Amino acid sequence: MSSSITNRIRILTNILILTVIITSCNHDKFNVDVSGIRIDLKIQRFENDLFRLKSDSLCLEIPGMERKYGEFFDLYSNKIISIGGSNSREYCNKLGLFLSDAMITDDYRKCMLVFPTLDEQETKLTLAFKHYKYYFPDKPVPEVYSYVGGFNQSVVTAGDFIGIGLDKYLGRDCDFYVRMDIPAYARSRMQQDFIVTDCMTAWAIAEFEYFDSIDNVATNLVYNGKIMYLLDALLPGAPDSIKIAYTGKQLEWCKKNEKKMWTSLVENKLIFSSEYMDIKRLFNEGPFTATFSNNSPARTGTWIGWQIVRSYMKNNPGISLPMLMKDNDYLKILNHSKYNP
């Protein structure tokens, strides 16, 4: 074998080793020991207690539900199924109609088939909140409830609890969703793989609210990027596609077109745009991001923001995760990120 070929092989080998080391370091950054952190997280199955109520004694059983589920019971009644509070004269009748509705009872039965237990979700949520307590030891761990809500919200948060709408995670091909004409792009994330990610995202947004006197594309890029970076830390074993709810193809599109997207935002002077529609196009759900190609996934603003914050943390190693999440100077983070795809 000639010396030139030997040298080429050596160079390629060194590059491969360096790539493995870099990848390993990035992975190990969030590979922290949480084995000593003790939390008692149980998913309380509100829907089972609710649908076991006897129709002929409904009014008598409601106080017991209120005592057991407290604020969540109020939120479920007022916001999720929208029948008003239990102090209303019509409450028992409205709740009875809801529980006896044919579609709702079918919905509940389907949820029981798909989710006979929530052991897997409970285990994953426990691990995620152990990581949460590792970084934020003084913050509380929420109570977690599951419910059937007539296909309303996927995840709700309020006060010190998280509610999981099981009927929003029955699988992309669920006949309910097809009959309801839910578009394919929305159905793609109505799968149980996204329950834990959706819970942690909702909790992160509730705990670390968007705050800036300026509301523009740049501040939204960084804020959403911070939430995604927090997911990196709380769900270190989850692939990026699950964290952002993209298919593998959508994720590859973003990686391939990252520079083009950023250049487009800069050249079209969108970075500091405060126009509502400019922000909506980049961050809202949809079949694609209208700002870019029809081949793009939706919410590419969130993906770009994620890369900005990753760049910021890489280039500012003295910044801890709690420091990042506390810092609401989004433009400073953007400027110090040295983001240059």
C-alpha cells in the first residue's frame, strides 16, 4: 500500500474518531445522574372515576369528585367540556348529558382500549421530572391527571397540575379523527409517542413564560428555542423528531435548508418584524411554513430558534440551564449566540 493511500486512511480515521468524540460530548452534556432524586409521580385516571359515576345518583357523587380532584375538577367542567361550575343549577343535568352522549361513551371506550394502563407514560414522565428537579431543585413537581374531554385540549396546565387528554392521542389513523376531518398534518402528532413531550413542553411554557416588551420574530425565535433546549435537558434520550414533532423527512429538510431559511429571514428583513402574520407563519401549526417552501414543515421558526439557542449555549459555556431559562433578554441571547448556519 502506498504511503499516500495510508495517509488518506489515517486522516479519514482521525476525522471519524473526532466526529464520534464530538457527538459523544454533545450527547453526554445532558447525561446527568438523577438516580438519587426521589419523586412520587402518579398519573391519576380522572376519566375512570368520572365515567363510573351512576346516572341516578350523579348529584350525590359530585362532591366526592370535587374533594378528590380539587382545582382540576373545576377546570375540567369549566374549560375542557365547558358545562360551567358545579354550583350551577343545571350542572348535574349537563354532566349527565355529556356522560351519556353516544360519541363521548365511544370515545371513552376507545381510550380504554388504547390506554388500559399508563405505566409507560408514568415512567417516562417520572424520569423527565427527575431531570427537571436536577436542574431546578426548588421547583415543585405537578400532579398529573388523565381525562377524556370530547377531543378538546391535548394537554392542559394550571396551578400545580397537568391534565392529559387521552382522546387526542389515539393514533393518526383513528377513525374518530378521520370522521372529524382533522387534517393529516394535525393527526400526525395525535399519537401516544408525543404525550410526554407535549406534557413537558406545556409545563415548560407555564413555568417559563414569554416575557419581552418587544414582540417580534427575533424574540419569538429565542423564546421558542429556549423551550426546545430545555427539552434537550429534560428528555435526553428522546430524538429531536419527537421533541419537535417532525417526521424524519421534515427534520432532514430543516437541516438541509437551514442556511437558506436564515438567509431568507435576514434578506427579507423579517428577523425584527413585529407583524402578527409574519410571526404566525413561522411559529403556528399548519401543513407547512408559508414563509418558505411548500415542502417545509410548519413551525420552522421554532426549529431555527432551537439551533440559535444551542449555538448560544455552545459558545457561552459559563451559562447554566437555570441561567438561560431565567434570562429574558432574548435579543442579547441572539447577538451572543454567534449563530451562522
